[in-house]
Amino acid sequence: MTDMSDWLTQNHREIGRRADGRSMVLRRTYEAPVEDVWAACTDPDRLSRWLLKVAGDLRPGGTYALEGNAHGEILRCEPPSRLTVTWKYGDLPDSEVELRLTPSAPDSTTLELEHYLLPDDGVAGVGTGWELPLTVALTLYLRGELPESAVDEWYEPGAEHLRLAGLVAQAWIDLTTAHGLPTPAMPPHWT
């Protein structure tokens, strides 16, 4: 079995500032053509296999809702390279997410996800929330190593998931600390 913690070293994490808040950027390269990565991130059936079920009027100006998570409006959709959406999650301030895909070699794609308009104290948590599914679940999905059904039908977090979540959280906490930003306490089950 592959030690997935090695996969985390292949990610580029960055903190920036946009408009009235911070942004977190995660960049990773996948061994898959850009059209395949685009479809995995935008096709409702494919997205439900590695992230969450999505519903809505999935077109620019339309809306989306990730089951049990965020919802918002689709601001820009330029297949297969750019998707920008508003991100409304619980009672947190509204933010925006932009997905950018670039072919990086024959049959490889660099994915860059930027989540911006974040409060200074939200960067570590948001970075942690995006990194694990983009690093582990999307990688396994693109390799054809996940079940053919929606993720909510088979996924159960276990000890390995918690260990990886702790490593990801610590990486984002270290980065926010280096930028002088407030950091949340890490949940005890991640340490």
C-alpha cells in the first residue's frame, strides 16, 4: 500500500491577499489529461464519486449546492481551464473559489485552487478542508482506484484519514504562523 503522506509533499501551499481578505492557494499536478481532470471536478456524477454530490443549475449565472456543505453561484465557467464560484458555508462570511487547470506535460494537468476573501483566522481551516480531498481522493479517482458509486455510499474516515488530516492541518498551521496569521487549535483526534 502507498504511504499517502508522501503525496502531501507534492503539493504547493500559498497564502496571499485579495480584495478584502486572504486567499489560500493549493497547487498539485495529476497524471491525467486536462479534459479528464476538468470533468472530474465539474461533472456531477464524477464529482460525487470523490468529493460530494452536487445539484443545481450548473451553468454560468446558475447555482450549485454541495450536499451537506457549501452552495453558491457559478460566476465563470471556461472549460477546461477555469471555474469560479461563490462559496457560502454555514454562517461564515461569503467567499469565492477559483479552480484553474493547465496542461503541464503530455497527459498531465496542474490544478490550482484558490479560495479567497477569507478572514485572516480562516486560512488554515479552509486549506486543510481542501487539501485532503484534492490530494488523496481526486488522485485515487483519476487512477480508477475508487468505487463506482457516490462517496457517501462507501467512505468511512479511519485512522489513516485522521493521520493525514493532522499532517495537512499542521502544514497549514505552520504556513499561517510564518505569515503572522492567527491559527485555530488542531482537533485533538488529529494529533
